[in-house]
Amino acid sequence: MVADGATAQTGSQTLSRGIRLLEILAGAERNLTIDELAAELGVHRSVAYRLLRTLEDHGLVARDSGGRITLGTGLAALASGVARDLQQVALPELTDVANELGMTCLLAVQVDADEAATLVSAAPRQSMAVVSYRPGHRHPITRGGPGKAILASLPEAAWPDAATDALRAEIRVTTQRGYAVSHDEVVPSLRSVAVPLALPGQPPASIAVIHVSFSRSEAEIAERLMAAAAAIRRAYGA
């Protein structure tokens, strides 16, 4: 019995580490080395190597020409059915906003009590500086416009313990005016404006634009995002 319990615990830990490894790669801004992944996981290099070999066998990770690790194409097959309807409904609206404002527009969803993740994003066709924000990027829900817009849609009792008094005061202001803003909170030099997006059967979400600078006022950008959010709700049947 003890041996079985130890095996189950070990198996669970291995699965957890494999999932965490994929999360690290999804949130990274570049491909990572095995040593960097091992450090992020807090494990020996040999453990990270075994995890990677298994994930590589299933096409979930791959290596670039320099041997660094990146997410594999096998993830696309797994992800194809995740929130497919929401992605299909949202993408046309996000694309319209991106092209109209010349800024990357994204939809973020709450993934747990402490984090939000980008579900889908659209970059403008023509822009002097295009900001890449790929799906799967995770960040604390307490930082950045998308996360703070999600917090504004939640009761305070559901906010994470990491929410400081200053943040709580900011979210109350966000709730009153209807949109969140941020600067240098998730990615240095980037600004964002975001509005909440509530849909039946979906986790709390937000839509946002991110850019290095704004040619319009934050209130004007928020108004355009609110119109897009309303269009997404209608298209979703909400």
C-alpha cells in the first residue's frame, strides 16, 4: 500500500511538473534552454530533460535550430476545441479594433484565482510598431489592464490575497468608470486599456489593447472596446 501511494504521488508530481513546464514555455518571451527550464521548475537538469523528452515524443514541445525549447505543434490539436466558439466570435471584433486603432487587441480570461491568460489576439495590418502578444501568455490577475478589468467584474471577496489596499482602491475606480489602464506592469514600456467581458458559461474575461503609446485618449479607446465587447456578447447570444 505504501509503495502504491508513493507511486501515485510521484506520478502526480511528474504530471504537475510537465504541465508547469508547458506553462513556463507559453509565458516566455523567447525559446528557453533546458537549464533555464530546470531553474524555473526548481529541479535538476536531468529531471527537466526527462520531462522534455516525453513531451517531445507527443509533439507538445520542439527544439529550434539552436537547441532551445519551444512549444510544439501538437498543442494546436489539443487546443483546437478549447473555447472554440468564443475565439471564433471574438476574433473578428478584435481584428476590427486592432486595425482601427493600430494596436494589438486581445481577449484574456481568468484561469485561476491568481492568474489571467490571453485566449486570442489580433495585430493590426498596418502599424509602425506591432506588439506581439501570443495566446497562452499568463500573468498575475493583479497586474496589467486585462487582469485588472477582470478583477473589476468580480466581487471583492473573490479577489486574490495579493491584492493590496492601493490596488483595491484602483479597482473601485476602475469599476466606476468602466475600464482599467496600466503602464509598465506586465511588459516594460507597454500601455494597456481594458474593459470587462462577461459571457454565460465562460470564465470572467476582458478585452484590451496594448501598445507603446496611445494616439487617442484612454477614455476614447475604452469606448471603442466597450462597443466591441457589446458586439461579442450579441454574437455569442448573451
